[in-house]
Amino acid sequence: MRFTIYQDSLKGGRENNEDRTTYCYSRDALMMVIADGMGGHHHGEIAAQIAVQSFANAFQGEAKPRLGDPFLFLQNGMKNAHRAILDYALSHRMGDSPRTTCVACVIQDNVAYWAHAGDSRLFLMRNGRVFAQTKDHSRIRLLVEEGLVSEAQAAHHPDRNKIYSCLGGPATPEIDFSRKTPLEHGDVLLLCTDGLWGVTSGEMMAVTLKEANLLQAMPMLMAQTEIKAGPHGDNLSAVAVRWEDNYVEALSSVISTQTMAMDEVTTRLDEFGRNPSYKSELSDEEIEAAIEEIRTAIDKYNPKK
């Protein structure tokens, strides 16, 4: 595999950052995950952390160096993260469990697979256009599809942030899966939270990223979106990959997995409370306790291989 990848999260106008991101890759598979902790529920950032860390742990255990069934991996990842969040809430006797959106993508054999719950999005961009994208599990999306609200009206509708599927809620999450989607050289896959796509449209991002250096264009896009959103803007996070399936002269920013060992996995995951950009209301002692409890909740559903 050959690809360039970018990951970042900005606080926006919020006091805390409840978004979480991760990516992992082995010699033959790449996984990316975005989770947006729901601010209306206590400790949404913990739900988001459990989601991304649960996926990372599962990938590290199963990608040796490839996944047996990417769709089954995504399905189990969503379900196990949901259960781990509920277990965490139960052990802390929370009346209202923490909740998070989640979108996860696996690339293997030059084919992309993805799944999502909530309104964090995945965009597949090809030749400067949006080739495919997820559909939000939101009330406003249903209104748009029924023709009751236009896309322009949806952007400012009071119900635009109301979603009906998430991880950690009382109901079993509704999870949508993509089709097996072959990738072409130069395709860009962008996973992002609504703090990004809600301000800068997918079409605008596709134009911006067409043939651009991803590691230069994405920070500019994120910074401009944060400024445009203003003092009341939401957290905004992204994991973006440009897929390079043809041999080209290696660039310093291009990752090649050709020389990786069969059982080697590389992971980019900021542990809970350790990234300064993820400001939390918890004290240092509470963060230490949360880290250990998150690991315990996740390990129940992702036993060591």
C-alpha cells in the first residue's frame, strides 16, 4: 500500500474538545476512525475515546497483516464500542450514558469499506468531486430526503444537530455500511465531524484537495473553517488519506507499507487526556482513573489475540 495521510482535531469555539480520531495500518490494511462525543450528554469525550480506542485495539489484534472480513470487522467494532460505552456508564452508575457518533473506514486490497452511526461523515473524493458520501442519521436529513426542507435551509435549521443513531445510547445503534468501493490512484477519503462539513461543504473540500499536497492543504482547510465558524463554532476533526496505488517516485510524506513485517501495526492514537488540544473538564486524577477504566471496558470485547 502507498498513501499519504493526515489527522488533526481543533477545539473551535468550544471550551472542550469531545472529538477523537485514530488511524492504524499494517502491511496490507489501513483503518481510520472519527468519533464526535455528544455534548448534550455527560462526558461525551469518554464515549468518543472508547470508540476510537476500541477500534484501534481490535485492528492491532486482527490485522496480521490483513483482516479476514472488513465488513464484519466494522460491524463488530461498532457493536463492541457501543457495549463498552454502556459498560462504562453502568460501572459509574450514570443515569444518562455518554454517547458518540462514529465513522470508520478500512482499506484493503485497494478496496474501501466503511460504516457509520450518527452525523460524522465520510467523503470519497475523485477528480475534485464528491464521488460518494455517508448519509447522516439525523432528523434534518430525513426532512431533506422527503423534500420538506432544502439543503440551504438544512444548514441553519434548529433540528440540524438532532441525530437518531449513535453509540452509547439506550437503543441499539443503526449502522449503515458502504458497498465494496474500489479506489483509483489519487482518490481522497476524508472522515470528518460536523464541525468541519457543517461549515465547509464536501464539494468545496473536494475542489480544495484536488491534486493538492494533503499535508499542506488540510491544515489550511481546517484553520480556515475554524475561523469561518467563529467563536461559537463546534470542534472540528478530520482524518484524510490520498490513495497512491501506482508506483511513483517516493515523497517524504508518502507512507509505504511494503517493508512492514507480517505482524506489525502502526497506530496514531492520542490517549485520553494526553493531547492538549483535547481539553477536558476532568482533573488529572480523574483522567488517570478514566484511562484505566476505558481500557478495562474495551478489553472485555477485544480480548488479546
